[in-house]
Amino acid sequence: MKTIKSCEFNMDTGCVELRFQDGSMISIDCTAVENEVADNLYERSELDYLIYNDPLAYADLIMNGDVEAYLNAVTEYKPYEN
């Protein structure tokens, strides 16, 4: 198993980048992920929260988890009320 050296969101590329001890790197295109799995603004917001606040958890979710199940569990739909 590879050991993660660093994990961070790169604002220039819009990717979460994982760097490993052996020098290899994985880059997750966050825009592409959102376009595939997020159906609305609320779900995109939940993914954005992880990207900015816990990129390692985001990477783990994308690579090992069920993103749709996660979004169904955590997303709160609060429509705008006048």
C-alpha cells in the first residue's frame, strides 16, 4: 500500500492532488466529478465543502466510497422562501 505524503486542493487546476512517498501522484478533477454525480446546487455544495475543508476525505470518498449514497445521506434541501 502506498503512503500518502500530501493531499491538497489545487485552485489553479480545480483538482484534488494526492502525492505519495514513492513520488507518484493522483489528480482528481473535481469539476468532472461534480458533473457526473451532483444533480443540483445542494449536492455540489456538499462536495465543495469536502474539497475545501477535508480534501483527503473527498479523495477517499471518490476513490473508495459510494458518492451517491453519501450525497443522499448528507444533503439538506432548503428551497428559498420569500
